[in-house]
Amino acid sequence: MNKPAPIVLAVDTNDLEVAKAWVGATDGVISVVKLGLEFYTTFGNEGIKAIADSCNTDIFLDLKASRYSAHSCRCSKGCFNVAS
């Protein structure tokens, strides 16, 4: 099996089906899927779970609180409980 490329896919969409299609098309090929504030505010934990369930790629949750303060959490399967 080939090692995934060191590429981050920024999933900046408010359409969950499009997001799942992008992630599915790149699963195993890229290293990380980045879900941003737009995605999170639209879909919340359920959206993150839907993406996590549709791939084996690490997920980087990037939630920017303001222009000067960024809060982010690097997550891979099992380290972030999105079900609660």
C-alpha cells in the first residue's frame, strides 16, 4: 500500500454530500482532511462524525475564534468523541 501524499484537503463547503464526495475521492491518497469553521457551524459534531465515518484519513478541526486567535485541534479516529 502506498503512503498518502503530504497533502491537506480543505473541506470548505456547506454541502455535506459534496464534502463526503471530496473526502471519499481522496481517501488513502492524502494525509489530512481539514474541516473549518463554516463546516462546523453548519453541521456540528454530526458533520464531523459523518466525515470520520466516510474515511480513514486524519481530520484536522480548524475553528478560528477571531482574526487574532485561532483554536484548532488535530484529531484522528478515536481521539475525538464526536458522538456525544
